[in-house]
Amino acid sequence: MPQLNPNPWFLTMIITWMTFLLIIQPKLLPFTPTNLPLNKTNTPNKPTPWTWPWT
């Protein structure tokens, strides 16, 4: 069964993960979001009652 043979793809997977961990991830981690959700105020909305036409 050729799908169980990791020989052709294992090196590609390792190189891909090392590229992500060593190059891409450190470049992405310093970015901070511009609008943090903690700065938003939480105002609860009061629901309006539904007027049923048959009552």
C-alpha cells in the first residue's frame, strides 16, 4: 500500500513545518490587532415584546 510509505512526503512535511515555525511564525507574532474586543462596551439590549395579531 503506497499511502503508508512516508518516505516521499515525510521530508517535505518536516521542511514545511520548520519553515513555518522558524520563519513565518516569528514574523506574525509581533502584530497586534488594532481594535481589541476588550475596549468595546457591553450594552445589553432590552427586547421589545412581539405583538401577536391574534391576541
